[in-house]
Amino acid sequence: MADHRRHDYYGREDQDQYGAGGMMKSMLPERGPSTQQILAVVTLLPLGGFLLLVAGLVFVATLIGLAVATPVFVICSPVIVPAALAIGMAVMGFLTSGAFGITALSSLSWMANYIRRTRVGAVVPEQMEHAKRRAQDVAGQVGQKARDVGQAVQGKAQEATRSVQEGVGSRSPGRT
């Protein structure tokens, strides 16, 4: 009689896996799905089908609305196109602003967590004093620079008012 045993890649006999439906047994899990999995499929399958149906209906309604509105778009295009561009650019601006804001917040959060992890207890009091002095020095320099700029602006404003007053004063009321 013919031998129905099969050998795997290395030449070993594996009658359990390949003989009498063994191939199917190896592909299926040893135990069936749990009741939680069955309930999840039973509840989510109709919900998913319903949402797919609604998505299809919305898509068809959008196509019909676009087919009906296309002639109006063509007639009113000198007004609609610039308005759509302006609205589109405004939306893109808001989205970009939001993306930059989220990026900034996540970067600051990451830095705070990184500093907290690496520097907890590692800062020596002398380093803290040095950092405080450095911050005070920088604040003083910024304040002095702001005062200098303010004085320069005030001087330019006074100079401008003088030149305007001299220009008005040099004209006499009798002459034009």
C-alpha cells in the first residue's frame, strides 16, 4: 500500500499536522472565539454596515448636488472662485496655526519632561545661583536696551515736532 505520511522541510514525519485534516487544525486556533468577541462582532457588524450605508447615501447626494449646482458655479464663477480661494486660504491659515500651536505645545511638554527626568536632584545650589545671576544680568541688559530705544524714539519724536513747528512758524499769514 502507499504510504500517506508526509515530511516537513527538514524531512521529519508529521502525521498529526498533515494527515486526516491536520492541515486545517494547524491553521485554526485551538479554542473558539470568546463570548466577548462574538458580542463585539454581533454589535459592531450592523453598526458598521449602517455607517457604510449612510456614507454611500451622503456620497450619492453630494454627486447629485454637484451635478445640479455646476451650472450655477459656471455662471457665477467670477464671484465664487475668488470667494472660494479666500475661504480656502483662511481655512488653511487656521489649520496651519493650529498645527504650529500643537507642535509648539508638544515640544514644550517634551522639553519639560526631558528636563524633569534628567535634572531632578542633579542641579547643585551653586549652579542655581549662577543661573539666577545670569538671568538677572540678561534682564538688566534687556531693560537698559529698552530704555535706550525708548529715549531714541522720544528724541526723534521731539525732533520731528520741532521741525514741523518751525515749518509752520516760518510761513507768515500774509504770504502764500
